[in-house]
Amino acid sequence: MLRSIITPILFAAMSVQTLASPVTVESCNRQVTFDKVPTRAASNDVNLTEMMLVLGLEDHMVGYTGISGWNKLDAKMRESVAELPELSPRYPTKEVLIGADLDFWFAGWNYGMRVGGEVTPETLAAFDIAVYELTESCVHIMPRKNISMADMYNDIRNLGIIFKVEDRAEKLIADWKTQLIDIKTSISGSSTPQVFIYDSGEDSPFTAGKYAMPTAMIEAAGGKNIMDDIDSSWTKVAWEPVIDRNPEVIVIVNYGKVTAEQKIAFLKQQPALSSMDAVINNRFVVLEYVEATPGPRNIDAIKKLAKAFHNK
């Protein structure tokens, strides 16, 4: 539970911390240097916001962006951000961020920023707003290796460095790594199910390719994403290759106006899609958006996947 993680590490409001020496972190293809700990920070999207919260950074935050326009806050999230305003329900404009007098924004490409858009690290730098980019999203602006759980750890670690809470960050990462070892041990010797991630779309499904976090999560749970050869992150594909690759399990990403139940009903109602093994055998796993995107809920989501894949 997110709240149970956050509660023991909450601190009282902190004064501005001038660092003994500047710290520099790698953010996609940039080096970002901080002379002091940010005190007027914001984050975009539910998963990035939870990364801030799990590190106990509420007192450094003035708000968040890009959640209610797509997602409903569950009880855990509502309680955690109760004292923080949502600055924009969807992608914020540059004026919104400047108006909030930010000194730090945690966002990503297609997580609050678009390539060539008005809100980028470069456009915000002129207003002294430092941007740290979500590691998963870097593929939109630079070549990178395959996705792994280390990408999520990297963001937690870098936030720890930026906000001077390195010990908390490393403790969380160590615990998550231990849990993943336990999962790997529990599924040792099991078969490797072929898995399709169904995010949305009827004419063309929106799914996770080689560089999207669910690919790493499925691998950690002992499965294989049938679209892990697609040289992209979250992307559209045609239905034909999905049918041809005949997934044994379908992971439904639940968010937005179309519910998980409606997505499953659609798959069952289409003759070509209903012929897939996953549909015939009713093997669906529902992940909430916040579980399927990089963040602290990934580990429990992997446990859920492993149980569904291997009946353990």
C-alpha cells in the first residue's frame, strides 16, 4: 500500500537546503545540475506523482499536473495528494507552470511534454524551472537499450539525489529488488506465457512495445510480451499480428472512459479476436494505469502478473 510506505518517512516542512556542492543527474540526453534542493516542485501524471510521494516529498511540492483529465484518483492517491492542488487536469501549458512559480517539474515525453511542443526542458529553463525526465520516456528523443525495472529504480535514485533523500531512495530500491528475487524464485521452472498488453483502441490496438514498462514487468513475472520486437514504447499496431501471435494471456490497462470490463467484452464479441487462446480461456489480467506505468506500484503489479501467469 502506497500510504503505508509513505507514512513512516514523512518529515515536517523543511527549509531551503543549499547543497554543500552541486549535484548533477543524467536526464535522458542532458546533464541537469542542482545547487539547492527544489522547494516548489510539481510532477505530471499519477505514476510520476507517486514516485515523489513514496519518497516523502510532499513538503517540497506545490501541486501536480495531468491526472484527472484521464484517471480517477483511487483512495490511496486522494489521501496522499489531499493538500496539493492539481495545476492542470491534462498536459499543462507553459503559462500554468510559470504561474505556479515552479523551480522543478518531474515529467516525461508523452508524460506532460511532447517533442516539438511548447513545454520542454529548454522552454522552461528560461524561467528557472528545472525538468527531470522520466527514464522510460527518453526513447522518444534518443536511442536507448531495452526497457528494464532498472529504469524505474533510476528515477527513484535520481529524485533521491535531487531532493537529498538518497537513503530513502536506496532503501526502497533494495526492498523492491528483494521482492523481485522472491518472485523469480517462486516461478522457477514454470513455462513462459505469451502475453499481449491491451491499452485501448478498437480499430487499432494501443499497446506496449519494446521500450514500455509493461514489457519489463511481464518479463519479471515470467512471461513474454508478444510485441517486444516493436521498436517503440507505447504505440498502435494492427490486429492481424496480434491474432497471428495468439497470446495466451491478455493484460488490460484500466483507465479512462472505457472500462476494463468493456474492453474484455469487445475482445469477446469480435469473431477474429475471440479465436485467440487468451480469449477462449478467459485469461485476462487487469492492471490499473498507475500499475502499468513506471512507479512504486510496479512491484505489486508484477506479483499480480506472476500469479495470473503461473497460477501461483
